[in-house]
Amino acid sequence: MKLLTVLLILALGLTLGVVYLKGRLFSFRSQEPSDYAELGPFISLKEHLNGPILSEGLIYGPNGRVANSFVARMEGSWDGDTGTLKEAFTYSNGKQQNRQWNLTIVDDTTFTATADDIIGVAKGKVSGATIRMDYTIVLTEEAGGHSLNVTDWLYMTESGVIMNRSEMRKFGIKVAELIATMRPQAEEEERREAAE
């Protein structure tokens, strides 16, 4: 009986160890900004998060299915090394949300950010064609009021479109994911006019 208990504990420990290593070495969370240091086109907070930006995205729930989609109109502005990114979301369920990021550039590769719905200060890193931010967001009461740990990546593409992917976790378990595009709004309007 003791041997069986020891074997079960060892098996459980090994399983948890494999799951942990898989999550840390072979997943979205295993990326580091240094992985993209030489990858271009190079992204700039002041240049690419400036002016009117149109964003469209999907939010996946814990079951991996699309739970909601959105269109967001954003407006970035900068005064020296401090900037704001105002966001006005319209969700497919009819809900609307306005929020604002307040950004501060610390040096060539790091920045901080605050918003009304995050706890403390987000830490950001710019590297090559990417931006990574880590923070804790508090969902609205309507969405459950949960605090979620977010890993937020922005990837600059050759065409100038930014692809945004975020993972939201509670107690280390992924509970939501967001995938979105961000493009200068003027360019998007020109593209639509040309298609008509």
C-alpha cells in the first residue's frame, strides 16, 4: 500500500512537472522579447501608437470558442516620452467600453503603462518588431469582476498592420485569449474606398 501511494505521488509530480515545462518552454508564454530583437520592421511606440487607429478582434473564452468580437477606434498622442492611447470598443453583444492607457517611456526598450482597470503598473518591453506588456486587469462586474494576469504581445507586420495577441490567466490557467489587428485608421479608410 505504501509503495502504491509513493508511486502515485511520483506520477502526479512528474505529470505536473511535464505540464509546467511544456507551458514554460513550448507555448505562447515561453516567448521573450530578446527572441525578436533582430526581427524587423522595427516597432516604435511614438510612431505606431500615434494618431487614429482602427482595431478589430476576437475574444476566446476558456473553452477555446469565440465568446465575443469587437471593433475599437483608438487615438494615440504623445508629449515627449509620455503618451495616451484612448480606446472606444463596440462589442458584438452590443456593449460599449471606453478606456485609456497612459504610457511612459523609461528608456529605448522599456516603458510603463497604467489604466483605470489594471492593478498597479504594466511593464512593457519593445524589441525588434514586437511589444510585450505584462499586467493584471480587473474585469467589469458585468463580466464577473475577476482579476486576470495578462501577457500582451503586439507584432508589427511588413504592411504596417500590428497583430495583437493576449493571454489572460487566473491561478495560472488560461481563461481567455484575444487576437486583434491594429492599423492606422486613415489607411484603413483609403483601403475600403479603393475596394468600392
